[in-house]
Amino acid sequence: MEDQQFRKSVLVWTSLLVLVLLLHPYIAAAPDHASICGSFVRTCRSAGEVIAMFGRPVAVFLIGSFLLRAVFFRVRWLEISMGWAILALLWLLGSAPFLIGTFIVPGANIALGNAPVAVPTLLLFFVALIGFLAFVEFPFARHLDAMGHVAWVTAFVVACHATLLLAGSIFTGLTLIPYMAGLIGVSGLAGLSQIKLYFVYLAQALLFGLPFKLFILIDLAVFTAALIFVLARQGGESKSVQVSGVPSRWDNPDGQARSSFGRLGEG
């Protein structure tokens, strides 16, 4: 996915997500204020609770899937490791408790249960990656100098470390996927809780005695600084000639147009 197409897609889906989060409380409360609710108060209240409980998670995960689709195609286009797309998926899952709990209305807490609505640190990682993918140029990875490669590897290592530290939020977000509890059952939820506990122990070992919040802030700062450094070091020179938005060396010699969704696995 080209840079302009990626920016447009991210802008559209992010704006739609913010709009849904802002308007959802009013939509959920609409049945309570409807004129026909005078004689059917209990029925309208139940409808509002259903909208609050299920409407927001479905909207968040549906729009999030389109954002992840854009990230996936952008990663393919840049020909960088698919690990970045996997990290984006995990970060969005870890941000789900916060997104679903933002501007929440009375009754919607039933959908969250005991899910913590904490500071969206993983969401900040996701936003930083989106910003990097929107402004980086192809093929930046091949034109980086030694310091640029060090910064690029450092960003990935720090991102993986922060993801392990915040694995508990990811497992919580996984259980909030609509109909997930019904699909995996009680035993599946118990298994996820047990795995989550193991990752909590692993996170404690990875803290190296430092406070949790401090280490997370350090990871976020190093990650953001490394991505900015890579953007600064990618250089303006490019050995490929841009023709109609696609590098000429990727043109198909038989005259057939290449797909704009990525260069790997085309045909």
C-alpha cells in the first residue's frame, strides 16, 4: 500500500473510530428517551443495555480490523518484517479494554466485567508505528547506514519487550472479542487466565528490579526516538525511479499491472 493510500485509509478509519466512541453513549441512551418508551420502559432500557454491551465491542474490533488490514498491506509494501504487523495486532488487542471503556455509559460495564481500563500504553505504541509507516519511504531499510540499522533493530527489540511486559492487557483484550467467550467456553477462558498468569511472572522477571511504569515509559521513549532516528537517517536519495507511484524496478515486464497491496506473493 502506497504512502498516500495508507494515510488516507488510516485517517478515514481512525476518524470513524473516534466518531463511534463519541456518539455511542448517545445511541445507547436513545431507547430510554424514545417517545414510545412511555409504556415499555423496561423493554427500552433492555435495548439500551444490549446496544451498550455489544455495540461498542463490535464497532471497535470491526474498525480495528480495517486499520490492521492497512498496516498489513503497508508492511508488505515496504518489504519489512511481518513481525511489525503481528505487533500491531497485539497492541490493538491490548488497547481494546481502553477503547471499549472510553466514554462508557451506565450498564456497559457488564460487557467489561473485571477488565481493567488502564492507561493505553500499547495504544501509544500503535500510534507511533502508524505515524512511522505513514511517513517512511520505500526502500528505507536498504539505504540505512550502520547507525540507522542499529536504531531499527533497537526499535523492534524494545517493542517486543514492552509487548511482553503488557501481555496481561493483550489477554484481557482477547477475551473482549465479541462471542469469544462463547466460542472457547469456560475451560478456554480458564486456560487463557492461566497463560496470562505465566506472562505476568515473565514480565516481573523482565523488569530487572525497576518500577513497572518507569520501564514502560523508557521503552516507549526509546521506541519513539528510534523510529524518529530511522526516519531522519533514511536519506533522500533513492536508487529507484518512481513511475506512477510504483518503483520502476518492480514494473512487470509483460505489461501487466502490479497490485498496489504489496510486492510479495504477487501474481
